[in-house]
Amino acid sequence: FESTRWAVHFNRQIFKIRDLILWLGGDFITNHIHADNVETNLLSPPEALAYAHSAIVTGIRYLLEDKELERIIVPCNDGNHGRMTEQMRSSSRCAMSLETMLYGFLAREFANEPRVGFLLAQGSHLYYEVYGRTIRYVHGDETRYHGGVGGITIPIYKAMAGWETVRHADLTVMGHYHQRTSLRDLIVNGSLIGFSPYSLTIGARFEPPAQDFTMLDPKRFKGLSMPLWVSDVSDDGGPAV
């Protein structure tokens, strides 16, 4: 949230920024979806959910201190880590996600704040119109990547081609893969939790914890895109350069 305030202030040298979209894309808790999570997680799922709620409420209130921001829109998608079932559901994924409860509490927290509006997904996809263009928000666990030199974009674009037959979107925003990627019609958000033993197990590439900040322009639409680092450089780890 501090990095977001900094990025908004930095870009105001060129742009007049009045609206902010704060996407809550899921996986705010690790949950007990693997056996070793019970042994290694710092917090239990209810404790982690309460911590996430407190952190996000504090962060949104911090953003609201910027009096030039007239509106903060908060699209919300559940992630695969918030599920209460052994496997992900298709038709009832939102109903069986702890993050649905988190988002409901957050929306209630800001119900009387006219500058904040929550958009709660009723399924895996959520759509929102900006400057006459459509943004598709999806966590991203529906896509399947099993390695390969083409990287994550190949299965993602294959999935997007199918989604386009249902509803068109000018920009797709997703997370899930812990790899920040920014292309003309696709944003894959970075990882908030950072690299982990599970990342090493599946052969994921190392990437310091980061989130994505992208400017949307009424004429050119997707413009400047930049990473928001969420850890100190000394904590990034990874291979020495």
C-alpha cells in the first residue's frame, strides 16, 4: 500500500489520477491445502484470515488519506488457496472459499465510505468497464502450465482464446503463477508471499516479492507498468548477481 501511494504520487507528474482500481486477486492466506502446511504455517486459516482483514482495512484507509483520489474500486476474486474443499470446485468455488467471507467483511467495513466500491465475483471471472474497454479479472488457477520453454503465456493465451468466445475483454488480469508479467492485453501479478520451498519443488523461477502497478489511459488504455517491491532488497534472496 505504501508502494502504491508512492507510484500514484510519482505518476502525477504527468497524469491526473483520480480513480484507483485495487484488485484483490485471492490467495491472501496459505491455508491447509497441503499436509505440510499444518506443520509449517505461521497461522491457522482463521487466524490468517483475521490478519489479512486487518492488513487490508488498514491499507485501504491509508490510500484514502490521498484526498485527490475520488474513487477506489475493489474487484475481488477468490484464489485456490482459500478453498475449503480438497479440490477446486467449478460452479461453487466462491461459495466454498474462505476468501468470500473475507471480502464480505471488507465490503461491510467500507459500506458507508462513498469513495470505496467493492465488486464481488460470483464465479471465477469478474468483468469491469474502464474508459469503454473491458477488463477481465480471474485468479488464474483454471489455466494449466506444466513447464516448457514457452513459459506461462502459452497456456494463458490458449485459455483466453476460449474465454473470448464467451465474453470479450480488452485486458485480462490474473495472478496465481507468482511471476509478474505485463503484456499488451495481459497482466499477471507478482507474488506477495515470495519464493517458498513449494516454489523450489515445482521448479518455479526465483522472483522477489512484487505486485504490479499499471496506468490506464483513456486514449491508449494500457500504459506504463511497473513493479511494486514488497520486501527490502536485503530480504529478496535469490542468486547473487
